[in-house]
Amino acid sequence: MTSVETVPETETAASAIKAAVRRHETALLIERLIGIALVGLVLAGTILVLRPFLTAFLFGAILVIASWPLYEWMLRRGISVSLTAAILTILSIACIVAPALALAPQLGSHLVDLVQRVQSIISSGMDLPAWIVGTPLIGPKVQQLWTTVLEGGVQEIVAPHSAWLRSTALSLGGALAQGVIHILLSLIIAAMFWLRGETLKNTIMEIGQRFGGQLAKNALQLTAASVRAVSYGILGTAVAQAMMLAFGMWVCGIPAAGVLGFIALIIALSQVGILLVLIWGGCAWWLYSNGDINLAIFMAVWGGIVSVIDNILRPLLVGVAVTIPFTMIFFGVFGGFVAFGFLGMFIGPTLLAVFIALLHAWRKSAPV
């Protein structure tokens, strides 16, 4: 009897232990779900708080990553961290904030005036210079195209959209003015990053290695390399081309040279560099029409140099080729502008370049 009674008691004890284990596992699962929900709420709240500063954070991070080799070089030369941060901030203000502040207030009105000037030129029926018409092979085709424009083929298409063009020009001016505020915020953020550079770098690397091991650490290093490649090879080259062209137009006394330089920046960023000829060619034609033949020749030569200088600058600014396709750069510039405003023209291509670089790295490391 004792052995018979022991079996049910053992089964009862085992069942009780299993029930207790299940209750413990259920309680542990509920606690984990509550913890995940709380963490999710904290993350959501953090994102909502930082969302207005997202553009500034992204541009500030790009600025810091792009200037990191210079930052480390200055530290190796014995310059203190605080002085290095101050120097880099002052350089950023001189190279980024000052031109934006000078251009923003006048951009909208100048763009509207530019649109009106183009419309008045089309309406006036101005003839092309004889040297353009007489150019072999190209001259007759240009004359035929210009005749089509004067006959109203283009004007009839553009005229109904003139109000939209003017409002778009004003919107660009407003976007640049708003971009100035984001630039100031991004410089404050960048200065904080520069002051705590090494600590922040080590922290990010430790977090990445904690979550993804060596693969995440390699991905972070690849991200930094991609940001620098785009910053130097695409953004830096475009800014250099725009500044050179704006300088040449200023020397020649072209009206609204800063606005035309801004348009040149958009064209250069979108990698449709051949369209730069529309700017410097139009300026050369305007100078020629006003009798400034020498300046017109200078503008044409200078513009030709600016149009091809990217083939020289890009290998000098970045040691390896930027592998981001042309279409992705184009979408990055204009998509970034729509998503983030003026600074989005710099943020968009950078984000897409990082995404493509990480995608290629993942494909190479994926098992066959």
C-alpha cells in the first residue's frame, strides 16, 4: 500500500512543480513585456522630443564625421580638445553660416527677378550673337532651337506656370532661411560632439559591438568611411564648383551672382554637371550682348574650367571612387530637400550612400 500511495503523491508533487514553473515563466514573460513596452514608450518619447532637431543632428553628425581626420590631426599636434572644437566651429561658421546668412534674405526676391528676366528675354525676341550662329555643326541647331523658343513653343508651355514658378522661387528662399536656423543648431550639436569626440566615438563603438559584435563595429566604420567619401567626393566638389562659378560671375559683374551660384550648387549636387553651361553660357551671352567681349570670353573659359574641374577635384578630395549611382544621388538631393529642407540636399545623398555601402557589405558577407 505504501508504494501504491507514493506514486500519486509523486505525480502530484511533479504537477505542482510544473505549475509553479509555468506561473514563474508567465510572470517573467509579463515582466519582460512590460519592460519592453516601457522602453518602447521611452524611445518613442525621446524620438518625439528630438524630432524637431533631426535635421540638425544629421547634418551635425555628417559635419563631425567629415572633419574627423582634421580633428584627430589637430589633437596629435598637441592642440587641446576645447581649442580644437573652437577652431573647427569658427571654420564652420566662416565657410557655412556666413555665406548662408548673406544669401538667404535676398534669395527669394532674386529668384523671382531671375524668372522675370528670363521671361522678358524670351518675349523680346532677342537674336543670338553671330559667333554662336556661325559655329560649325552646333550653330544651325542652336539657331533652330532658339527660333522655336521665340515662336512661342516654350513660352506657351511656361506661361501658365509663371505664378507657380514665382511661388517656388519664394519657397526656395524660405527654405534656405529655415536652413540657416538648422545650420546654427547643427553647429551647436557638432561643437558638443567635438568637445566629447573620443568619448562619444568609443561609446558608439561599444554599443555597436554589444548589439552586433564585430559585424556592427565594421558597419559603423564603413558608415563613417561612406560619409567622408560622399562629403569630400560629391558635396565638397559641388560646393567648390559653385563657389568658383559664383566668384567668376562676381568678377564679371553679373547681377545676382550669389543666387546663380546657389542654382549652380543644386545642379552640381545633382551630378548633372553639363547643365552648368546654361549658367555660365547665359552669363557669357549677357556680357557679349552688353559689349563686354573680353569679360564674355573670360566667363566662357572660366565656366568651361568649372564644368570639368570635378574630374580633378574628386580624386584629390577622396582617395577612392564614390560608388553611389547617379540616379541615387539625384534622388538623394531632391528627396532630401523635400524631407529635410535646404540641408536635405546634403543629408539625402549621404544617407543613400551609407545605405548602399552597407547593402553591398551585407551582400558580400552573406552566405552563398
